[in-house]
Amino acid sequence: MKLLLIYMTEFTCRPRSKTLEDFPEVTEPLSLKDVQTAFIQAEAEDIENVASVEKKLLKNIKWAAGKNNTRHVVLHSFAHLSDSKADPKFTKELFDRVEERLKNAGYEVDQTPFGYFLDLEVNAPGYSLARVFKDI
């Protein structure tokens, strides 16, 4: 799994074009403030180690959110961090489990529309822990 964590003071996404037909239609934008975004690429080999990968993903998201003083997280599928890609249904199920676990830990969680190219508007401060890359 590849993980790019970016703290954003403002984050807006608008569905541009649907790339995966098996997922719901979404037309409304998502606009948030003071969020820890997690740009996530699940890789094919993650399927074999899903419990370990999920645990490390949660740990890294919580750590980054804590460093950036937010309890609001955005999960975003970003299949451009590696050549290896997990099946989209596996990835979406992983996102749903991670969302549920974060909510159970007191976080507010949003997911960007899955299976879409999105127009993004972001405002991300330029300090050290606002941007972190992890290879899980």
C-alpha cells in the first residue's frame, strides 16, 4: 500500500468523470475544512496481508491527524502511486472498514466519490508534517 497524507485547511472535490461503472453515481461536490486527507493506493499484494495493512493504515492516519490537530479524515482512492493495483472492490471494502473503525474511535470521516476522476481544490499549509508519504 502507498499512502500520501496531506493536511488541508480547505478541501473540495467535484466529480469530473466516472471511471468505474460498478459504483454509485455521484454529482454533488464535497467541501470540507481542516481535514487530514489520506491519498491511498491499495496494491495487489495487500490482499494477502489485509489485516496488517489495515492496521498500519489506521495507525498512520491517526498519527498524522493527531500531528495536525484534527479529528476529521478524508479517504481518497489515488491509484497513481504505484504500478501495482488491488481490485477496486477490495479497495472500496477496505476503505469502508477503515472508515467504520475511525468513526468508532471518534473521528469524523468522509470518502471522496469512489471510481471517479475528480476536480480538486485544496489549500495545504507548507510545514513538515502537513505532507507525509508512507510505503506500508
